[in-house]
Amino acid sequence: MNRKSDPSIQKWAPWMRRALELASLAEGNTSPNPLVGAVVLDAEGRLVGEGFHSQAGEPHAEVWALRQAGTKSKGGTLIVTLEPCCHQGRTPPCTTAILTSGISRVVIALEDPDPRVSGFGASLLKEAGLEVITGVLEEEAFSQNRAFIFRITNGRPWGVLKWAMSLDGRVALPNGKSQWISCKEARDWVYRLRSKCDAVIVGGGTLRADDPLLTSRGLSNPEPIRVVLTSGKELPLEAQLWDTSIARTIIAHGPEFVEGRIKQMKSAPEFVSLDSPGPLDLLKKLVLKGCNRVLWECGPSLATAAIEQGCVQELAIVLAPKLLGGESSMTPLGDFGFTSMSQVLDLVAGSTRKIGTDWLFSVPFHKD
């Protein structure tokens, strides 16, 4: 039997969809933790509690839902999007809260890949006599937490590479001017995308050319970390990113970089030293900063290096119906060194939708 058509799965699917909806309310705010939503039904199958994990250090989804349900949870069912934790972290184990609540059944969408949990939470509940059902809307739950899962299994954040370009594949005019290739609706979408990421990364060239702000314009609190990845060139003394009252800023640099007068500023950014100023080295540092998902908004050289080093898992491309022309106009990527079509990077089909006058292409990235 197809697992999706299993009656035991179908019975709980509507409630699991509600739990997934609850989990999504905290998108961009829970790192390094996953997104988790939970629903509690009483012994008669009536909704008595809901909850979601809002941010690291706050109670988990199961705890909020059980608190709301109170004594009505006795003999009832807990539906949760991710396997309940069974270890002491910044908060107590969720399995303890479940066992003391009187819940008799737990329905789980996805096993937690964190080695501190990874099946142990479900096993503990089973050993205590609770009925445990797993795999309800598993694919949807995996998709929702793909960034968290990728970080746990690969040791670096999930990377999204974003660019906006004209119909003839240009990201700027020959003189470097690029404001604005995309329409207002597409730019507003970028703010929403940033709000769902833990860090936004640019190179020193983008900083010097555009002086970007790189915030979500207040859609997330706190704002994502703004990161400048630079090698040995000097950075400007005046830049919007240096105002850390708006958002946290990190300058990640190689051994040749001189911090100089930027470090003496009143609201100076943080400095992170890298063995080599490469994308992969940076992501290893950002994992330590609690990042699950990062956004690359960089120029062609850094974007190409990020792809080559396996730091991009998703492309977000805004295509504007404009023709910029110019032989020396900029393109979104640099030279990969390919000499035949057999070497090019083939991508799987993604999704397309219209935003204002522009088109958005969301493409999963797989480098063979």
C-alpha cells in the first residue's frame, strides 16, 4: 500500500497540515533550531491546544500546545511536525512534558535528524506505552525544515543565491548602474526573502559599488546578519552596513585584511578571521553563529565561487522584461572555465510565478 493512502496517515493529515501552518509562523526566527508546530486533541478528537516554537530559548511547540490544553490533554493525541526532543538543551526535554501530560498518542511527521534525538524521542514514548504514529505528511515537513536538516547533515547552512536580471541576461549597465532592474513588487519580495534567512552575504565589490542596506525593512526582528566577505582590499569608511543599530554586521576576511579605522568606529561591525576568504570557510563560521539558511546577494565572482564550493542549494532569479544591452554589461555569474556543453551544470525544473511586471524562478540547485 502507498504510505500516503494509508488510512492511519490520512486520518491525521488535516491536523498535521494545521501544525505545519503553525510552524511556518516563526519562519526565519528559530535558528539554529528547526520550525515546529503542534496540535493537541482531547480524547474525543476535539482541538484543545495549539503551539509553535517561536525562537531559540523559548518553549518548544509541544510545550505551548500542552499548556493550552491543560488537563484536557489526558487520553488525547499530540500531533507534531518534528519528533519530540529527548535531551536537555536550553529548554527541558519535550518527551518529559508529553509523558506527564496524560497524552496517550503522538503523531509525528518527521524524525529529527539531530543525533541527540534521531529516533530516540519516539522510542522513549513507545517504551512508556504511548501509541506513536510517524510519517504523516513527512515530505511536507521535510521541505519546511530543509535548511535545518541540511545544516545538521552537512555542517553548513543552506544557501540561496539570488539575482535580478534583464531579459538579455544583464545585472547592470556597462557603467555599473543597476537600480532598478526589477519592479517594486519584486523588490518587496526580496525583503520577505531576507526576513526568512539568518544572514545576507555580499562581497567587498558589491559593498563598494552599491552601498546596500541588506535588511528586511522591518519584516523580521532581529534583522538577518549582514555579512561582507572580503579578501585584502580596503573597505569604505562610510557605508550603510556600518550602522549596527539597524542590524548586526560581520566583516569576514582573510589573513591579509587590515581592520584599520573601521574597527575604531562608534558602532563598529564584528570581525571574523578566515584562513582563506572563501565561501565555504565563511559558512563554517556562520554555523557557529546559529545560521540555518543564508542568502547570497553578491557579484558574479563570489556567486561563481559559492556555486563551485557547494555553498548554493537554491537559486532565486528575478527576470525583468527589459533589454540592457552593451557588450561589457555585467552578467550574474563569472567564468566556470567550461569548454564544452558536456561540462555545464544541469539544473532540475523549478517553479515560476509572476511578481508585478517581473517573473520569479525558484530553482533547486544540484551540482553533479
